[in-house]
Amino acid sequence: MGAGHAHRLYRQGDSPVHALPPHTKLAAAFAFVVVVVSTPREAMWAFAVYAVLLAAVAALARVPAGFLLTRLLIEIPFVAFAVLMPFVAEGDRVEVLGLSLSVNGLWGAWNVLAKGTLGVAASVLLASTTELRELLLGLQRLKLPPLLVQIASFMIRYGDVITDEMRRMRIARESRGFEARGVRHWGVLAKSAGALFIRSYERGERVHLAMVSRGYAGSMPVIDEVNASGAQWSRALALPCAALVVCLLGWML
């Protein structure tokens, strides 16, 4: 199964976090995100503790802060949405620096920013310490539907192929003097997108026929069996268990 090349989010290393089996890290990241989402938004101190826990994991994994913060820029659209909430939400309002802001909107913005940032950070840490091929093996080990795992595998494997096809088509257009400058050029870009879809579809048909000719019957063979010991599970689940304690305290206080 899948993608022998490393993805851009992955950071090569030999830390204890890198050494954990992929399915234990997937389960731990998912459990951590569930706990974070379940935490009441009023328990602001709890989110600070979650950030400290993630920072400890990043330090253990030897992932630099700059590397992590750069990858967190992917959540900018969510930040923009959160910034607008205090201005458009209804309910009681409060004056902040001369601006009339909704109290519910402020809480909602905080809720989105805090939980979204922590969730993205946990995902980035997972991707930084686990190769794509290992992630697929972990999903398979966690009994995710095989069809979904196969779709993800082919998406990863042929993503670079489709990107390279797009690059060749762009070079071909530019070599003929084409340059998209306005709405009147959208027709050419639409035709290029259609041609790319047809080429991708035809490639998929050829790949499927090649697989069937080699004995494919709806499931991929399991080449590497990934197992985890009780100690490895304990180390992986230490993060969500600590977060769960913080969450329970947040509900009680």
C-alpha cells in the first residue's frame, strides 16, 4: 500500500513519538481532539493546559516551534470567520475599544479559535511524526472501511501525477502565448480543467484494468502488519488521558 515518498508535513526523526505505531498515534490524536471539543468554552485555563501538553509532545518529538507555527497558517480562513463573529452575532453587546461587539459572538470566536487551533496543532504534530504510508497502515489497522483506505491511498499516490499533468498543461498554454488576465480567459481555463478531468479519468481506467489483470478483487493485500504493545498504547494515550482529566476539571469548576 501506498506512497513511498514523504509528504511536506513530515519531519524525519528518531524521537519516541516517531517510533510509536501509527494507529496508536491516530487514536490518541482523535481522542485528544474529542476531549478538546467537549471542554466548556468558559474554562479558558483548560485550553492553556492543552497547549502546554501539545508543546510537551512537540518537544518530545523534536519538532521546532517555527515548523509547527508555519503549518498552523492553514487555519487562517477559520481565524477570519472567528474575527467576524463578534460583529454579526446577535444578543447582548459590549463596548471594546469603541466597537460594539456581541457577547455571544466573542465567546463563539474564542470557542472557534481555541478549539480549532488545538485541533489543527494536534493534526500537524501527527503528520509531522508519521509518514503517509504509515498513516494508511494505521487507518487499516483501526478497521477503517477498506474502500476508504484504498481511495486515500490512490489519492496520495497519484496526487503528484495529476499535479505534474497540470504543470505540463500550463507550460503548453504559456508556450502558445496564453496568459489569463480576466474573465474572457475563463473559457480556456474551463476547457483545460475539462481536459484534465478526462485525462485523470482515463488514467484511472487504465490503472484499474492493470490491477484487475494482476488479480485485484476489491481489496489490497496487507504487506506490513503493524502491531502495538501495551506499553506503546500507554505512551500514546497519555496525552488524551491527561487532557480528559483537565476537561473533567473544567466541567466541575
